Amino acid sequence: MQLSLPLRDEPWLQPSGVPPEQHSDAPILFVRRRHARRYVLRVGADGAVRVTIPRGGSRREADAFVYRHREWIARQRSRVRPPALPAAQRAELRERAAAQLPDRLRTMAARLGLQVARISIGDQRTRWGSCGRNGHITLNWRLLLMPDWVADYVLVHELMHLRRLDHSPAYWALVEAAYPRFREARSWLRHHASQLL
């Protein structure tokens, strides 16, 4: 992720003279580029921050620039993918998912007056679940990594596809009737999905 702003004179904003990089949980690298016309912040995949200092800029201004945008940096770092789980832990979680999620889905289906033809546990990298025309629902084992109330939304989402196999307004009305917190759950997924998939 990158944030870029024009060079301008700003007062020193860091309180008590503490350099802003000391407030960070990953390295901050300052690089001077004589052809740059603005200060630029980049957050890498490892959470490290790279700050470009333009010609005529100063380290002091760069520090202040980082400090002014510390909330933006924190947001970008929150989206950084964590290290992959060890293979043994992934296998254990997948076994737990196979033992727990089908029963959970069937219980929810019965409560909603639905019947699932078949349930599988998958290792999808781009989706939490899927529902086929034949009523076969596949669930991602990573549902165990999210709060139960968010995983419940995913289960309802797939179950409602047994009634409508689309994402039309009528479909979303079914989801809302079955799970009124669905918007809150979707928002949680938008903000945290990259940390789980």
C-alpha cells in the first residue's frame, strides 16, 4: 500500500521529541530520492514502512509525515497477511472442521426448514463456502478461525442458496430474514479476510 503527499512545510508534530518510528511494531526505512517531488509512504507485505524523502525534504519532515499518517499505517499493517500456519496445525484444524462444521450446518438447516444434500470441507483460497445446484455445500475449514457469529453468517449465506442460487435483492432479503446481523458479519470479513485466507 502507498500513500503520497506533496512536499510542504509542516511543523514538527511528534510530542515529547520521541521519534515516531519508536511507536511502530515493524521497521521504518527512510530513503532519499532527488527526483521525488513528494513524501511517499509504502507498507510492505511484512509490515515494514518505507518513506521516500523528496529533494528539498528533511528527515525531520519525514518523521512528522510518518507521525501524521500513523493511523493509515496501522490500518495497512492490520491487513498484512500473517505467517502461514504450520502444516500439522492446518491438518488438525481441518480435522476439527470436518468433525464440527457439518453438524453445525445441518442443525442450522433444520432450524430454517432446509435440507442439505451433501457437505464437504474444503481448502479454498478465495471463498468461505459454496453451494451447488445439487444442494452440495462446501465449507472452508478456515471458518474455525473466525468468530462464531461471523461463521454463522457464512453458513446462512450458503443455506439461502438452496432457496435462490443467485445474489439478487430477493436472495439478500432471505439472508437478512434468517440472519439479521449479516451486514455486520460481511463488514468483519471485509476487514479481516486477508488475515485468514
